[in-house]
Amino acid sequence: MTDDHEDVRTGEDPTKAILSESGLNSKHLCDYVVNVATGCRHGCKFCYVPSTPNIRARPDMLEEEADVDNGQKEWGSYVLYRDGLGERLDEHLDRKRSWNPTKRGQGVVGVSFSTDCYMDGRAGKITRNVVDALTSHEKHTRVLTRNPILALQDLDVFQDGGEHVTIGSSIPCMDADQVGAIEPSAPAPELRLKGLKEFNEHGVQTFVSMSPTYPTQDKADLREQLERVAECDPAVVFHEPINPRGGNFEMTVEAARDAGETELAEELDTLRSRERWVKYATNHLRWVQEIGRELDLPVHLWPDKQLIKHVDEETAAWMQHWRERQSPEEFAGRDVPQEPAPATPVGVE
């Protein structure tokens, strides 16, 4: 089936799995994930999901259900929904007797980290029932979406979930043109902030993921962005520079160039140099920590493990501290940790 208005092929995902254990505890996000669909309308070019087994290992299913020839290149043009997932999850949780929280993941369930759970109304309906099932069973639930405005239709479910639910959005940059170039079908950054602010005003916990920030952003840009992010009073601000590895990075550079964002394309292209990437990534991580301290924002950095291999010993220790440090949000019983002292990397000014 094709959605003619947006040229998106849709169908149903026959996957039997309901609740999956997740490696995202490495980022202190969650121990479990529930994804309401396979594929995503937003088609973000830097997205890592098309290179994961969830897509790469199921070519036959994708071809049969949505006529997909290449899951990565066609990312953004197909969605297979998991209708009825909330009801099945509710029954599954009634029967489930074991729960395996880790120190980093705290037993949290992430919804949805391989697609956007509020990409459209159909996904939103599934998400409503999933969040209701999880919070009714008192499972801490982290919802991530680029469309919190649409998620407001389910404000009552989030309010009923109380301390067991938090909702966040990825806001990599406040320049709508640059963001739109590589997140072609996602809502603008201003709309993401607007949605989170309204959730916060109605007593629902929020978080922000500044991921990935762009090499076109200098320290002043990051300051302005963090000042805007502070408006929604997030419980945590995650931050991660862009990763220039893999086929998705090639697609990101091409998308920026095709959209007429020449500066963004050129700056991204320079990151193929390891030296340039290390300098940009280290500076962004350091600046976000410094500005977060000045603004009294609860920041949590995500340094790439490959980055750590190419910096000096002092900087490597600082980055490793962040990788091991619990996120500073009072969610799911987290103990708010002391923040590492800011690093002053040698030769990275």
C-alpha cells in the first residue's frame, strides 16, 4: 500500500517480538525498547537504524510487505506499523515475572528508538496504548519523538503515567533550513521545543537530545541553542556530535548539498579528516558542558568510543568519565551524580 500524499509505502509489520532488551543502556537511556513500527516517515539521513539488524537482516520481509529493495537507501519511504501492539504488550506484562534493570539503564523502556512513535496519527494511536500499558504496570517509560506537538493529543495518558514517564525530542540545531536538509520530513526545531514546553507546563517530565550537533555550529550557536532548550525545563539534556562513519554519513553530506545547504555540506565533508572530526567533536562536547554549567542545565555528554582513542590522555579520561557516569535526571530512581570537571584539551581550541 502506498500513501500517495507523501509517497510512503505502508503495511503491517509481522514481527512477533513485543518487548526487546536493548544496548542503549550504554548511553544511560534504557534497558528495554518497544518500537511501534519498522521504517520511519522522517527519513533522517544520518539515522543509524537502517544499518542495524532490524533493517539489514530482514530484506525479504521488507520486500514482501512494502516492496523495499534497499532498506537504507529507501529509508523514509516505507513504514510497517505494529497495530495492536499496546494490547499485546499489556498481556505480555501481565505474564512477565522477570525484569532486568542495569545500573545504567535502570530498567527503563524506550519508546521508540528505531522509528518515531509520533511520526503520524496511526503510529501515535499505537504509542498511546503502549505508553498506557507500560505505565499501568509501573514500568518507567522514556518516549522519544521529533513530533511532541502531535504527542500532545495523548497528554492525558502522559499525565496519568506520572513519575513513570518522560518525553523528549531530538533538537540538533535551531537553524530550520540546516535541520530540514538532513531531516527532510521531520517537524522544525521550534515546533519540537513548543511541544516539550507544553508538556512541561502540564507537569510531564521532559528531556532533550542535542544529537547530532553540526560542525557549522560555533560556541555562540550552541549557547543560543541551550538557552532555547532551557525554556522547556528539561530533566536532562543529552549531547552528541555527529559521527562521520558509515553509509549514512555519505547520505547526510549528499542531502545537505542537494538541499542547497552548501556550507553544511562542506563542513560535514571536512569531517572525513580524523583530525578535523576530533577537533570539532571535542570542542562541541567541552562547550556544551561549559555552557550547561553556566545556565544550570543538567547536561549529559555522549562521547564516541572511537573518539576517545584519538585524544590525549587527560581528555580521554574526561570522556570516559562521561561514558560511565549516570545521567543527571531524577527518573527511575536515579542518583544524581557529580559532574566531571570540564576538560581543557591540548591543541583543540
